[in-house]
Amino acid sequence: MLKSNLRILMAEHQIDDITELMEKSGLSRNSINKLYRGTQLETIKLETLFKLCDTFQCKLSELIEYSPEK
């Protein structure tokens, strides 16, 4: 199971909305929305995750958490 920590990172970096994150990261709204809403996380491109990690200066494990299904 995948869990997105995008909202937490946005709050920590005082990014108020998706539009502001779009400007800082250069990503499209659709790419960010998947992480923001926590839907279809399996389909997100690694390139998108890497850009967000660069934007937040964080590790991939801080952005996305994986826990095995029981």
C-alpha cells in the first residue's frame, strides 16, 4: 500500500496550494493531484516523484511511504 505525504511536505514548506507547487516544481496539475488526493499512486511517474523531491529537498521515502499489504 502506498501513502502520499505531499500535504505534509507542502505545509512544512509553507506552500499553500497546488498552483503554487506547480510553479515551484514545473509539474502539471494532474501529476500533483494524484499525490495530493492519494489516488492512483501506482501510476505516478518516477520523474514526477524526483521533481517533487528536488522541490522539497527530501528523500523519496519522505514523499511516498510503502507498506506491504497484509
